[in-house]
Amino acid sequence: MNPLKLSAQFAAYVWYTEVRQGSRTHDEALRFARENWAAFRPSAREGWGRLLMRVANVGRVPRGGVRRHQAGRPTNRASAGLN
């Protein structure tokens, strides 16, 4: 998905949930965001969209099927000093 579009959809979702506090549902907010994201494009930021995509993928295995190691963490027991 396009990070800018995702950021605009998120802005639309948040706006809708804030404005419609009494009678909102999650599904209504999602539908509003999908249908009206273009109006929120000026407030969207590509970096926020990339961050949202990263957060959504936490814990998932990348397409190649191999999970990447986190930066700064040892990759095997020998380098961790756990022999």
C-alpha cells in the first residue's frame, strides 16, 4: 500500500472517531477513511504511513520466509558469550 494514502486514511479515521464520539463504530470509521482519504491528503505524511506499515507488520515473517535479526542483538550463542 502507498504510505501517503495509508497516512491520509489514518488521519480520516482519527478525525471521524473524534467528531462522531457518541454514535461511532469501528466499521463506520473504517468505511469513512476508505471513502474520504483524499480529503485528508494535505495532512498526511509519507513517514507516518511507513511507520504505520511497520507497526502493522511487527511479528510477521518477511516474504522470503526468514525472520531478520534485530539490530544490536547477537545472532548466535557464541557471539552472546553463552557457550
